[in-house]
Amino acid sequence: MLWYCLFRLKRQRMYALANKIKSPDEHHPVFGIALNVLGSTEDIMNKMKTYSEFTTESNGIAKAWLGPLLYCMITDPNMLEVLLKKHLEKDELHRFIRALVGNASIFAPVSVWRPRRKIAVPAFSPRILASFVDVFAARADELSKLLTPKAGTGNFKIWSYVNAYSLDAIMETAMGTQIKAQQNQDNVILKAVNESLRLSCERIFHLWLQPAWLYWFFPQHAKLMYYTKIVHDFTDKIIAEKKMQLSSPNTEFQTDEKPDVVKSCIETTFLDLLITQSGGYNDLELREEVLTFIVAAMDTSAVTISFTLKVLGKYPKVQEKVFEELEAVFGDSDRLLHRNDLPKLQYLERVIKETLRLFPSVPFIIRTAEEDTYIDEDITIPKGSGIIVSIWGVHRNPKIWGPDALSFDPDRFLPERCKNLHPCSYIPFSYGPRNCLGYQYAMMSMKTALSSILRRYRVVGEPEKGPVPHIPVKLEVMLKAVDGYEVALELR
């Protein structure tokens, strides 16, 4: 009891500042809102949507206690511009991903992130990214051909196909290795990466799995260790081979790789650049940075491609306009996409951007307030609280996007219509010094895959009755469709 009183006394200022911020729910005196966010991942997302709407109605800021932890949700772009520039530390909830990616820069403390980001920046130069397009095109062509048996057979879940494409493309561009996940969706590496991510993210939403000492007793712990070891061993092997290859460029390099793991012909990969430009990364640091690139890029691309296909099935006129643009670029040719084609696919890019607006692959990100942060004369975010950036809420805020904020309208992103938008009105890849470096990489991969699919197939479905696309979603850190992205395809 004495400890609790001292704990409360020490946090008196935090409580005083928090009391001035509105809350959407009654709080349990011990658990806060923790009991309100139990349930399925769909239930959790529905609750987060409700909190986001309340936050927007409360002038862009609201609070919630998760046990003793204070979180402030933000949906106001002016506040976000300040907060995302000022507070760079990631919240402690990100620690549950570290079993897979370790102290990788995307989740690391600022002291680790800052020097590593400087090393990573050259890997995303236009010249390097352009060299990846041929890989995207080849893997996307493979994807579209593998979908042929599904054409005309009714609804099926396209996620596994797109997920495998995404991992194949990333493994080849990041590590110079073809794992051929699309040819075998039971691929060991594909399954290990997906299961490691699923088990890591599961801990975030289940309080009883969070304490490390307690998690050890659950069967999920053994599974997580098993799958992460597969991923780590595979990555370490590729790193060792790549370092030997780079140190002896004229030597024929023999490996004992399995038949479904072969070398790519791509000249410069993300791993090449990390090894040659890092100034001395050890093998563990190399593994961490390669894996963070794979984790960040794989689901982002696959989620957005899948959501885009579902939305296009609901809006045949939009889909037809995309196809007309593809015909103008490719004609009747079945050639692969070339890097010079990408800038011409402007309407497709607007469709992708509008999909990302309504269905952001990462709907919420969390930072830590490193000091008291003044918002206005009534509200200050207390030091030590978590800052939940509701990308979902910002992107659907009618104060930003107008009364039709929930409508699907790709032409919102015409230059003349979006030129006056606040820079934090649209943040699918975050904002500020710690934004995502891979935006252009992801956009190139998504445009390439979607163009390949839509040149060959028409996505069919029941047209949406209004301008608002209704797709039930769930939260697994990444936003996912509840139905596993069911679509139907017809050959053109």
C-alpha cells in the first residue's frame, strides 16, 4: 500500500495534466481500458476506430490509460507535425518485435537508429531503386501467371499469393537470393517469417503474454523461438556467403543451398550496400538491418496490393479507368514492365494512394513523449506518456478531407486538389525525421504487381452501393481484411 501511494505521489503531475484531456471510456482504477480492448483482432480494431472517431470529435486529442500507462491519441495534423518531429523514441510496445529483428533501427532507441539511418539512406537512392524494377517485373509476371487457375472459379483468398510475391521480391532485392516462395507457398522461410511476425504481434494485444517470465510458460514462446531461429539461421548464412563473395569477387562461389534457394543476378542489393558502406557492421547488426527491411517492406506491399484489388472489385468504373491507362502504356503487348513505364501509371498511383488513405497498412504508430509537450493553453501531453498517432483517424478526418472523407476517390490526389493539404494530413509512411525510407520502394513494387495482375485479369465482385467501401478489417499491427482478401478474377 505504501509503495502504491508513493507511486501515485511521484506521478501527481502526470495525473493532473492527463485529467485535462478527454477520454472515450470509463477507466478501471487498476486496468484502465485494458479490459475494453480484449477480444479478437477485429474487435480490437473496431474499438480503435471508435477511439479515433472520438479523438477527432475532441479536437484531435484524447487519452486512455492501459493499466498504469498513459496514452494520448492524436488525429490533428498540426499537433502531429510538432510531435513527430519532436518525439523520436518508439514506445516500449515495440519490444515484442525484437525477438525477430533484434535492435533493428526501425524499432531501436534513437541512439541506435540515428547512425544506422545515415548508413541506410544511400540504399534508397533513385539509381538503386531503379535497378530493382526488373526484379519486381519478373516476380509480378510470375504472380499473374500463377493466378490463372483461379480465374473464373469464383471467390478465393488472394493474400497467400500476394504475400509470397512480396517476400520473393524483397529477398531478391535485399539479399540477392531467390527463395521461390511463389512456387511453393509452404516454403520454410515464408512460413517462418509469417509465423514469427504473427507470434510477436500477438503479445502486444494479450496482456498475459507480455511479461517475459510468464511468456516462457506458454507454448507460443517455444514456437516463436523455433521460427525465429529458422529466419536467423537463413539470414546469417546468406550474410556469410555475401561477405565472402564481396571479398573474392572473381572467385566461383559454391554453396550447399537447397534447390529452391538460388542466387539472383541483380548487381547491387541492400545487403551489398550495408556491408560495403556500413563502416564496420558486425554480423548481428547486418542481420538486424536486413530483417527490419524485410519485415517493414513485405507486409506493407502485400497488404496494400490486396486491399487495392478488393476495392477495385467494388468499383468497376475505377478499375476500367486503370485498365485504359495500362492499355495506353502497354497496348496489346505482353512485355514486362520497364522502369520508364512507372511514371506513366499516374492514375494507378492515385488509386494506390487513395487505398492507403482509407486502409493504411500501419493504421497506428506509437512514440514516447520524452518531455512535457505543450499543445495549447489547456492541454499539455505529460512526459512519459505514449503518443498514439492514429493514421486511420487522420486519413478519415472530415475536418481535413471534407464531408466525403470516407468515400473512395482517387482524384483527391490530383496535384491541383492536394497541393494545399497539410503535410501531416496524409502519412501512410509516417512523417518527420523517423519516417519510412522505403516509400518509393513500396510504391514501385505495388505499381508493378498491380499492373501485371490488372493487364491479365478483371477483378469482379458485387459493386459497392455507395462511394464508401465497406471492408471489415482487423488489427495485427498491420491492418488486414477479416476475410483474407477474398476476390474473384476473370481473364480479360
